[in-house]
Amino acid sequence: MSASIKLARKGEVIKKLRREKGLTQDKMAKALFIGRRQLARFESGEAEPTVLQFATMMEMLGQPTGDFWLYYLESNDYKDYITYREVRRLFAEREYDELKPKLDTIEASPLYENGFIAQFIQFIHLVLDTPGGGGGGARPGGPGPPPPRRARSDPGS
């Protein structure tokens, strides 16, 4: 796949997210301190934003800047990204029964080829397959808040 095709697909993701948020090109361009035409070039794949511009776009679009790899998704993989975000939310909220069916979707998607996503999904399986960890809430030593730290005693007092 040529670089221009990959850029065009990245631009499609930005355009789709912008439209879902209800943002106009003018409003987003102003926030990026660029002209509307330059934003249109990003969305069409004719140009690529700087890292700062990309981070600003992600923030405006309600996407964690830690998910910078979202920019590199094929536009048709975006639906799987949304499922991945839902899996993360359900796991954090310990909604294991709702989470389990979504794991198959992620594992069958191209996102699963991404190393950290595969590791995260494998970790979820480990938690779910551990006795006491399959949906009944926190288990001793399992995910969740760390135990309270003990205050250190000062040997010099």
C-alpha cells in the first residue's frame, strides 16, 4: 500500500471523528492555528499534521492522547477501536459479563495484531480465568486498587 493511500485512510479517521463530534473544519482549524484548507489536506491525505497538531486534534475529538496509534488505523478498523475502548471501560468497571462477548470481536479484528492490545486482552483472559476473578468483583491480589500502604516508622525517633 502506497504512503499516499495510508495517509488518505488516516485522514478519513480524523474526518470521521470530527464529524461524530459535530465539529466543523473551521472550528477545528482555528484550534490548530491552521487554515481550513490545511485541515482539509490532512483529512484527504495530502498532508500530515505535526505531533502537536495531532495531539490537539485527539483532545478536541475526545480521544485519549495515549491512543495516538488511532491515527494509524485503517478507517474501516475504527469500529473495532470503539469496541476496544468499550472493553477497557467494562474491565475497569468490573462488568465482566458484558465484557466477555466483546473479547471475541477484538481478537478477530486487525487491532489484535497490535502488541499492547493483544497483551491487554490476554491479561483480561488471565483475570477472568483465575479462580475468583471471573466476574465476581475484586479478588485478593487481583486487579483493583492497591492495598493501603503502611506508614514507615522512623528508626531515629
